[in-house]
Amino acid sequence: MTRDSEDAAADAAIHTEALRKTYVTPRGEVPAVHGLDLTVRRGEFFGLLGPNGAGKSTTMGMLTTRVLPTGGTARVAGFDVRRRQIDVKRRIGVVTQANTMDRAVTIRQGLEYRGRYFGLTTRQARQRAAELLDRFQLGEVADAMDDHVSGGQSKRAMVARALIHRPEVLFLDEPTAAIDPQARNGLWELLRELNAGGQTILLTTHYLQEAQELCGRIAIVDRGTLLTCDTVAGITEASGADTVLTLTFDGPAEPTVERTLKLDGVRRAEAEGTELRVYAAKGEGLLGELIVVGADHGLAVRNAATLPPSLETAFLNLTGREYREQ
Ligand SMILES: Nc1ncnc2c1ncn2[C@@H]1O[C@H](COP(=O)(O)OP(=O)(O)OP(=O)(O)O)[C@@H](O)[C@H]1O
Ligand SMILES: [Mg+2]
């Protein structure tokens, strides 16, 4: 590392250079993460976004010292994840993708034990647990066992537990994957408040909307490689992400494709059944023209939707593939 990048690494919440993980399995080598350069500043709400198998959990595993890198470097809160594991562990809170709540104790006890583990006195642990239970609206279920509470409550309890020792960096791996929309919105609200209070958060998700709603900056990863890293606006602009218009006609859309492709600003047009999908450099005025094209073919528009440049259209531009959430 150069002097400058060393300073940046020490000051950043997370800093990786050429970070790599190749799993060795009986069926051969799996290159899960190959050469990741990332910097997350203190106070950021940062999203690691990518489809299934992109390498998000592996990256998180390396940053939280649970997975040993096979190459490159990573520092969290200024400490090398390989050489200073204990220093890193003390400064991070982790919510893994799988449920890791202890089924043999109540939620309150789980929080208190974790506090004791991190060196709080019994009294401090009790106080901090009570404070977090209240803040995360877990008062009602505080004395229940984890398998007697809802998925959303269980997730909130995991986040509360991860915060017991006031970590510098909070890691969340797909926090809303298995919970209902209402619980998800509640969790989003809590996470926003935490970040507004200065908490650095790294969140992995395969939901575009989640990354878009919560994160100041986003890294999009796919097949172990970083595609781009910026704000949502920066990503959509830089990738030349198109506006996507979808029109549903009252008959087959295929005959309209040829003329649509000749319209100003249209990059691509596809017909499927009665649906016409148009990728355009800009959306303004185009809908009217498409309606005319339809009418000239004796078709009326039943439905029309305009998708402005978004992470979805950016992913399509970067990979040539549609982003699939499941
Ligand atoms: N312990 C392991 N041993 C071998 N291969 C693994 C292991 N863990 C993950 N992989 C493989 O590494 C790749 C990346 O997996 P990873 O779990 O990091 O992806 P992910 O982005 O978190 O996916 P998801 O959205 O499904 O959680 C996948 O091909 C996966 O099968
Ligand atoms: Mg994962």
C-alpha cells in the first residue's frame, strides 16, 4: 500500500484491496469473490447489492473475520481482518443471514449475555439490554423465547443484540429477506434512525428497492466482481441506464416494433404478446408517439408504465442481463 492509501485505510470504516476468496470444495474451486476494492467511510449507510450467489455473504464473512480471505487485504475500523481479528470483533456488530438467536434463553437474556461477553458489568448489560429492547419495541416479547416470536421481532432482536457493545460498524446480511412487508418497513425505519444517529452500516441485499431506499452509496456485485460503486443517482447516470416504457395494447404488439425502433431516442424495443417494451435514452414525449404508432396499427393502449432510469435498468446495462430478485 502507498502512504496515501494507508491513511485512507486507517481512516475508513471499511477498506479492502484486491480482496479475494476461493472456496475449495470436493467438486473443485469456487471463486466466490475475486479482487474487491471497496472503501466505506465512517457514518455511511452502504449497500452491497447483488443477485443470489454474487459473493455478498462471503465478503461479509471476510469483513467480520468469519471467513478467511485467500488474497488481498481488508481493514475494518482500521484493523486488518486477518492479523487483528480480536480488535475487529470488538468494534463490529453482526447480523448474519441465518437466524442465530439462542433458543434456550429469552430475548432479554440473549442480549444481556452478549453484553457480558463484550465486557459490560451485569448492571451495565441489564441497562443496555433494557434500553435496546425499548428502542426496538421488543418490550412485549422480551421475556419470550426466540421461537415464540415473529420473524420480524426475531430480526429486530438480532439487530438489538448486535448493537449491545456500541459497535463502530454494523453489518447486516439480508436483514429483511424472510420477513413480511410491514415488519420490513419497521426495520427500515429503525435502520434509518440508527444511521442518522451516526451508526456506520454495511448492508447486503438482493432487493434493489431496499438498497435504493436505504443506502447513500451502493456497490453492485455480480459473480464475485464489483460492477460499480456510487450513489444511486451516480450509478444510473454513469451506466447510461435507460428509461423503460411498457405499453399493453388490446392486441399483439409485434407489428409496432419496427416503427418504434425508428423513433428518436429509442435504443431497443421488444414485443411479448400484447406488451411492448421500449428502452429509450429519454422518456419525455415518447409515450405520446408510441400511442400514435399503436393507433396506426389499429391498437389501443390498455396500460402504460414508465420506469425511470433506476438500479434495475443500470444492472441491465452493465451486465446485459435482467436483474432477478429470486
Ligand atoms: N462455504 C462455502 N463453500 C463452498 N462454496 C461456497 C461457500 N459459501 C458460498 N459458496 C459459493 O460462493 C459463491 C458466493 O456465495 P455467497 O453466499 O457469498 O453469495 P451471496 O451473494 O451471499 O448469495 P445469496 O444472495 O444467495 O445469499 C456461490 O457460488 C456459493 O455457492
Ligand atoms: Mg448471502
